[in-house]
Amino acid sequence: MHDWNWSDWNDPDGGIIRLWGTVATVILPRELRPRDDWDGVAFLLNDEEIEAWDEEDAMEKRSRGAAAQLAIEGGGDFTRMLERMLALDLIKAGRFPDPEPRRLFNLALKGELPHYFVEPDTDDEEWVKFLEAWGDEAARLSRLVGQLFVRRSWRKALKEALNESSPPKGIAEDEADQLSYAAALSTAWWRRSEAMLNSDLRRQRDLRLAGRLRGSLASLRDSGVSSPVLIVPLASAWKSDLLAILKEEPDPEHLEALSAEDD
């Protein structure tokens, strides 16, 4: 279910981690964006994503919609989601780079605010082992599941997400209905992606990322910010699981903000 509100977790060491659920490839109306009272932003991504965003930006400047068409050629559930997103005419959907994370990144750069990419690098042995286990699990499932079953699974996931979705308040009715549909598409895609991981692997990933989020918040405190707010854009369907992990208070893992030279 897409929750149009953000969720704050109060770190016992001080500060707030603000989880904000976004809709993949959709530019959200200003009324649905969180307040600009945050002190830093953390992305549940590797810092290589910056280069990918820049490449998609350049591609879109050369030819509007080119990045979306390239993504569609990749096939799979992301294509199924994206093709339906592009058919929506009252909202800005099917946009690249992913609009809301990119917007927060640009705001952080403009305001010279700390920004963190919390997914570990590939020189992290523990993370490499996790990625290998993830790949093995995905390969195992792909051998077991035929394409016909995949399409049926997508339809089932979308039906469930549509039944759970509700339009946001404070938005014109027709636009709100399309936003609700887009949110259901995004949720269905996310859940299908998560199906490639078993529960143990999902928990292992979430514990590691939650610890690094706490480390990012600690970095903000150490920089002299009193009661800092760290905003974290993420798939809305992921938000409740990550919030539950944060409530377990995993040990903070030290993480430094990227500097302008790193971007």
C-alpha cells in the first residue's frame, strides 16, 4: 500500500530519520512532498548512481523520452510498469532520472547539504557476499519460473496493489486517481523485484542499510547539527519493513557524506 505521508524514526542517540515513500519515475505534486526542513539526504543506492543519473539527464536533453524507451527495451516487470506509466496523461510519469530522488540530490547540492549513498561499494567483502547470494537466488528462481507464470504473477501483484491503493488528498480528483494508479504500478514492480530475495536475504540487506542510515545521522550530529533530520527517499512499499528494522536499533555503521569533489 502506498502511504502518501512520510514516517519519522527518532534515533535514541539523537535526530530523526525521515522515510519518504516515492513513486518510481513520477514527479509528485508539491502538495505531496515533505517539508524542506531536513539537514541531509541519504539514498539507499551506491554512489555510482550519480553517474547513471547524469547519463540519463544527458540522454533526455538530446531526445525527450529516450531514456524511457531504452528502459522499455530491457523487458520484464519494469517495462510492464513503465509502459502503463507512460499512458497516464494527467501526471508527469515515466520520467528519467527517477525524479524525486534526483530532485532531493540537486537540492542538497544547491544548499550545500550533506548527502549520503548508503549502499556499500564492491570492495566491501560482506556486501559482495550478499550480492553473490542475491544473484544465486535470482538465478534459481528464474529457472523455476516460466515466462507465462511471470506475466500472471505481475497481473496478480498489480491487482493486489490496486486494491490497496487510495488517491492522495488535496489533489484534483482525476489527477489523484492517476497518482493512485501510478503508485499501485510502482508497488507491484517493487514487490515483484523483492520476490527475487528470500526473507533472510531481505533482512540481511535491510539490517546493513539501516545501520548505515544511523551512521549517516551520526555524521550529521558530529558535524554540529543539533537534532538533525535525515530524509531518505525510497520505494513506498519498502518503508514499513525498513522502519521496523530501524526500531530494532541496529548498531550505527560510520559513514561520511560525499563532498562536492566526489559528485
